[in-house]
Amino acid sequence: MNIYAIRAIYVFEMSRTWRTLMESIASPILTTSLYFIVFGAAIGSRMGDIDGISYGSFIIPGLLMLSLLGESISNASFGIYFPKFSGTIYEVLSAPVSPVEVVIGYVGAAASKSLIIGGLILITARFFVDYQIMHPVMMVSFLLLTAISFSLFGFIIGLWADDFQKLQIIPMMVITPLTFLGGAFYSISMLPPFWQKVTLFNPVVYLISGFRWSFYGVADVNVGISLAMIMVFMLLCLTGIWWIFKTGYRLKN
Amino acid sequence: MESIITIRNLSKTYSTGLLALNNINLDIHKGEIFALLGPNGAGKTTLISIICGIVTPGEGDVTVDKHDIVLNFRAARSMIGLVPQELSIATFESVLTTMNFSRGLFGKPSNPVYIESVLRDLSLWDKRDERIVNLSGGMKRRVLIAKALAHEPKILFLDEPTAGIDVEQRRGMWNMVRRLRDSGVTIILTTHYIEEAEEMADRIGVINDGQISVIEEKTVLMNKLGKKQLALTLQHPLKSLPDELAGYPLELSQDGEVLVFTFDVQKEHTGISELLRKLSQFGIDFKDLHSSQSSLEDIFVSLVRDKS
Ligand SMILES: Nc1ncnc2c1ncn2[C@@H]1O[C@H](COP(=O)(O)OP(=O)(O)O)[C@@H](O)[C@H]1O
Ligand SMILES: [Mg+2]
């Protein structure tokens, strides 16, 4: 294991985060704060409780997941896309590092960054609404697993994309709708029976449901299934990356 | 001569179907400066990129210090530093940060003393905290060299190191390369400047259309392929060559005042004395003569022309 290389990539990526602190950290926090003000404090006060939880508190896990997914994907995809775009990837390709080490470095940094943002959002939320965390260990596990698997997913997007448009199209066209329709702002039981069935094809539903369970002990779907789903997703991403490195797809000519 | 890089039957076809390398066989000797000379598109960058792990090899084998570049890529790549042709460099970092990144990437613990010596050697120490975006093109290239040296490689690849830099900087670069070689680093540089190969290299390989046509010691190459010319300035201008001299490699200048005889230095019988005898036989007197040897440039041009 080339530990020095992993550390070099990780430190390099994190230093990019600190350098662009405003865009990296401030903007997602600001955006989520706005959500809390609008949906939590303003509209939430007119809404009834869901599953015995006030609306403002109910949306916290979903909002957190929303940022976590978006941040993980964009951090990781940009992190690997940019060296490809600027040509500096030559150095990583010519270094005595294995694909596993490259992935740990880049994905680790992307996941760390989105976890930092997640933590900051959680703290920010305290200023607007009340919440409790009934199962802290599970909550942290969900956070970690989500950050890592969606950073892996973002890494794949970054490898696949060969222009900036492609870099943004999947997060915009796929992830955003899936998260909004994934039960961040409502309980699935509020949907008509037909749509309750359809929505179960949305993987984000399992994430948000499981995550919300770790806060309030209530879930739309079984927590075990939620965990299993995220593991499956992670496995799929790992397989994809393994294949990319094996074939050199979009990395080497 | 101990060989540090061995290339056997290496071919590469890009996904476009272009055959960029066609059955390359090459040995790089330990401690030498090897110049890979060829026109644009010859396959120089492709060859380097395969050895360094940036392009996947097609057929054939490459070993670096006996380590297969695919099976044993860690050992192979640890020995190599690469200065790419393009100025590809993360521009928002400081010089020092990017140096430390490079060293770490190649699996070496930090060594501020060594890094300082490299930066000083390349006159970059004063710029160590400067962001790369603020540096001039020549400095950026030196930063790339510094990065390539950050992990103390035994082999250094320089892909067109002096493309687009001025004469003075070029001299500086050459001196630096020689210092490196003297410190035991094997150097492979590519260039399409013949002057550069002639100035720098111990050995020269000529590559064209993905094939290596010549690999020789520079001096041997120049002797072996070098044609000499003997120019005779005539006492009385000639209108045309006498028919009896038609079989000789002779050329008469436009004004008929200079007769040029081309011969091969290699040959035991250059034919000079015979020619001179013939000339006096026909009463052609000359008042001056001088000989000249073709440069590597002429050799190169004739090689490339022969191929196509
Ligand atoms: N990524 C690539 N895909 C397809 N063809 C390529 C690629 N890179 C280089 N080539 C082609 O391969 C040939 C050799 O290129 P290169 O190795 O860059 O030559 P040189 O460095 O000697 O100028 C050229 O014809 C070039 O157009
Ligand atoms: Mg080139």
C-alpha cells in the first residue's frame, strides 16, 4: 500500500476545499439554511405534525441527505474530472499507485468534505428547529455510507464525463428529482397507494427513510432494507470503478 | 553496457486505428543521455507515455531495471520521473505544495532538505511560495522538472524539454541535464531539434512513422552516415562536364566555377585520387579546394526522406 500517495492525494484535495472555502462550504450551508427558514420556520408552522414529529424537524434528515448526496457527487466528480481536463492526471497515472489507492485518496477527500458540510448543516439546523437523534451510531453509519457510496458514484461520473456539461447532467437530471421525490419533504404514506408503490423504485427513498429512522425512530420502509440498499449501491459503484480501471476506460488511451 | 530500459517488439494502435508504434526494439543504457529524434507525430510521446504508464501498451514488453512495467508497475514507476510535453500543472498551488504532492504520490516520505536542493538547483527556491499561475512559461517548465525529480528518480524522461523556450534558457536546460547525468541519472529526451540531439546525446535513436530506423552512438552515427563533400574551385569556368566524367558523383555549379564531389567517408576508396588524376588528364585545373562533412541535420533529413 502506497500510504504516502493516498495521503498526498487526500491532502491535495482537501487543500482545494480550504482554498475555495466560500464555495465549498459556505454555499451549501446557506442554501440549507434557506430551506429551513422557508419550509421549517415559515411554512412548517402552518403544517401539521407527521408521524408525531413537527414538520420542521421532520424535514431535517431529508435535507441533510439532499446536501450530502449533491455534495458527495459534485466533490468527487469534480475532483477527478479536473485533473483529466487540465492534463495533470498524467502525474497520477505515471505514479506507483494502484487504482485502489487513487480511489481512497479522491473518494476519501470528497466524502470527508461532504461529511464536514453535513455536520455543519446539522449544527446550523439547531438554530431553526429542534431535533433529536435516537440512534446516533446508526445515524453516523448512514452518513458515512451515503457519503462514501455517492462519492464513489461521483467519481464514476467524473471519469466518464468528457465535458463540463456531462459533469453536471446526471446530478441535475437524475439525482435532484430523485431526492425531491424521495420523501425529504413528506412521508410516503401521504401519497396515493399507486404512487406509494412507484416510489419504492426510487433508491433515495430508502436512504432518507433509514436516515430519518435514526433520528426519530419512524421509517417508511424497514431500516434493514434501507441499509441493504445502500450497501448494494456501494457495491455497484465499486464494481463500476474496478471495471473502469481494469479497462483504462476514459483514463488511458 | 548495462541496459536500464528494455523495449521488445512494442507496438501500439490507438482506438482510432492509427498505428502509432510499429515493433519498437530499444535498449536504454544506464547513465546515458539518449535522444529520441523524430518529426512531429513520429510516436515519441506515445513511446514515453507507454513506458511511464500513461498509455496502455499494445503488443510487446517493456522492462525498467528488469521490472515489467505492467506486472511490476510499482517498482518500475518508482524509478522514473517524467516531464511531459504539455505544461500540465495544477496552477493554483504553490511550488512547494505541488512538489510535496509529487513526492508523496511516488511513495516517498517528505524530505525538505532534498526538495530545497532541487528547487535551488533549478533557481526556483525564491519562488517556492508563489502560486504556479503567476510564473512564466519557462519557470513552469522548470517546476515540472522539479516535480519529476521530487522523488529522486533514477531515470528521467524529458519530452521536448526545450520546445518554445529561448536560446539562453535552452543552454541552461542542457547544462542542468548534464549535471543530472553526472549525478547518475539516466536521461531520455525527445526532440525534433537536431541541434539538441547533437549537443546533448550520447546516443541517438531516430524515430519516424512509429518505427525506429537508427540507433547509434552519436559520433558513430555522424561518421557512418556522414557524407563528405569536396568542393573544387576551378581556374577556368566549365560550360558542362566532360562526358568521360559522367559516371562520377559530380555536380557543377550554375556559373560553372565550382565542381562538387560527394563521397562516403566509410568507404576505403573514396575515389579522390582517381578523380584528381582524371581532372588533370582533361586539363581541368583548380585553384582552391575544401571538404565539408554533413551535419546530423542532413543525415536526419535524408533518413526521414528515404522512409517516405
Ligand atoms: N490519444 C490519441 N489517440 C489517437 N491518436 C493519437 C493519440 N495520441 C497521439 N496520436 C497519434 O499518434 C501519432 C504519434 O503521436 P505522438 O506520439 O504524440 O508523436 P510525437 O510525440 O512524436 O510528436 C500521431 O499521428 C498522433 O496523431
Ligand atoms: Mg510529442
